[in-house]
Amino acid sequence: MNPILVTGATGNTGRHLVRELTTRGAPVRAFVRDPGRARELLGTDVELAVGDHDDPASITTALDGIGRMFLLTPSHPDMVRWERALVDAAAHAGVDRIVKMSTVAADPDSEGRFAAWQGQCEDLLRASGIPAVILRSGYHMTNVLAFAESIRATGRIFAPLGDAEIAMIDRRDLAAVAAVTLTESEHDGRTYPLTGPEAITYHQVATQLSTVLGTPVAYVDVPEDAALTAMLRAGAPDWLAHGVAEVHRQVSRGLLAKTTDVARVLLGREPHAFADFARDVAAAGLASPPQHQPDGGTRLVRQPGVLPRGSFGDELPGGQLVSLLRNPQVVAHLVEAEEDSGECVDGGVE
């Protein structure tokens, strides 16, 4: 079997996928920008192809001898161009299957830019003639880690999501489904909507985090414009802040509320529920001490349990969303907005 090229290999889904494929005995080549970080995250036994989406020669080298490719790029204004370059190069290299990570909201005509970019990328992949499988992911459970900073500092989750039910999915399950579709032959041409077993609100998220962390966590429903202003005031690029605001709007309108049993059927087991994810996350970060800052200040930490810090790689909504919303300046602006409004929706447990 020819190697499988994994793009986004140092992201959270990509890391899990590399492990899944290795466990299955499939040869893997990871397309990475930083070989040192890749070795740290993926281990010494994984073949690396060092390159960049903007470097055509590195893409050509990475695809040499590849049979199948996992396609995942960051949501970014250049996303469609990057995926076109990867798909075109894969066609030239004779790749016989591409498994693409997308979103359940994907639509080239969507008002949300991230969903529109994903829809455009799906269209160009279908037009390439390469046998393909499209995995449309629900809301990533790891997006909750975006609120780690505010939970540590204030014991609260700030989000403009109201009472919306959200069909979340654990990226371990996304990676497992990707491994199935990369190594089995009967999925070509299919588009799979993937979610976990339940749709939950952020009230329920706060309640479950309170239970596993052993400290109260409250959900604060902030206005959409307050969340957008907080991101912009913290220095987020305009496209990113507005893109995240569009995701919030889609979620609050129920666009990500529908659950499916596709992951269960493909995996032959139940996908992880949010309670499983919350327990695992809490166990990884219990009793962390206060974080001392370079300016001599101290970041407050909720005890006895906290959410872990970490980098979540090359995906969005995901990596950049997590990094953006846990920015201390964003948290400070949202605390200020809540105090100005005098409103707090308590989703925690006293």
C-alpha cells in the first residue's frame, strides 16, 4: 500500500488520524511546516514531508508516491486557493482517493465565510475527477477549550449562543472516521455528516464542566455585537473576528443542531458524548498553578480543576477560534460587557 499523505497533521484531528492510521498498519506521510514540532507531537516513526501550502515544489515532493490524501487546511482567506493547489497537484501525481474534512454548514453560497469557503472547496474537489469522500463535521468539542481562559479567570463561559442546541463531535471520532474512509474502499463519492450522539446547549456544557472540574462554571449569554467588539479590540484580524461571529450566528440559529448516526454506523461503536470529552479534558489539567505572565502579573486559575492549555493546530472553527477566544484581552472585554449589561445566565452548579 502506498503511503497516505495527511495534511494538517499537527492539528488536533490530524494528530489523532496519524495515530489511527499507524495503529491500522497503514504507511503515513505527514505534511508539516515545522519538523521539530511535528516530531514532538507525532513521534519519530512517522515520515515527514516538510513544506507549505504556498510552496508548490514542496507539495509536489510531498505527493510523490502517495496513494491517498487526507485534506485539511485552515479556514483562511487563502483556503480555496490552497486546496485547489493541493487537489491539482494530487491529480497530477495520480492520487486515487482524497478524504476531505469539511463542515455540516458547507455551502458555497453561505452568508458565513468559513462555510462558503468549505463549500467552494468541496465543489472544486468534486470537479477534479479524483475519487473523494467528504466528511462534514459538526461543532468540534474542542471549541469549548476556547473558553479555558475565562473559566480560569472568572469561572464563566462568555458566548453569544443563547439556548441553541449544538450537535458536537469529538475530534477523536472524526479522526477514526477519516481512518476508516482512507483505508476502506466502499466510501468513494460519499458525503458524510458527522456528529456526536447528542445536541446540547452551553447551559449543559457549563453544568457538565462544573461537575468534572469540581468548581462552579456559569454560562453568560453575551450579545453578538459585544463578542465581535471584544475580538476586534483584542487585535483579531477583521476577517477572523467577523468569521467567528458568523459561526456564532449560524449556531444560535440552529444550523448545527441536527444529530446523525453516521459516525456510529461507520465506527461500529457510539461516538464520544460531551461528558466523555469533559472528563478527559479535566483529568488532563487538574490542579494547575496560577500562570505568571512576562509582565509580572498572574493569571487567575480556578481550583481545584482547570482546563488544559495547548495548541490545537491548523483547523477552524478550532485552532484559531480557540486561540482567539481564550485571549486574555477578549476575556477582559467580555467581562466588561457583562458588567455593563448586568445580565448573567447561570449554567453552572453551585
